[in-house]
Amino acid sequence: MVRALLNRGAIGLVSTHDLALADIAGSLDGHLHNVHFQEDFEDGRMHFDYKLQEGVVTKSNGLALMRSIGLDV
């Protein structure tokens, strides 16, 4: 899908939780740039600073998020 959009001259943003999609950046001649938001958990709540960070996200918040809603994981 991303390649098809680029082939048609599209400009935009793609958001995903699929880290495999981030791997295609190297095969698209610099037309794709990976950035991410970073979040922290404080007192069971997720907080974002809403600043774009370079590269692919380096941590997962899935387990912390599940715990914050009371799931025993």
C-alpha cells in the first residue's frame, strides 16, 4: 500500500503498531522516514510529550497499558 501511494506521488503520514512496516523504509530510496512518539507511565496513567522522536519506537507499552486497566498480566 505504501509503495503504491508513493508511486502515485502521494505525500502523507502512516501510523501503525506493526513494526514490520517500519522495515520497508530502507527499501524506498529515502522516501520514508521513521519517527515515533514516546510515552511514559506515571501513577498508572500514560503521558505523551507529543514530540516526534527519530527512528522506530524502542519500547512497547502494551503490558503497562493492560495493567493500567486492571488486567493481571
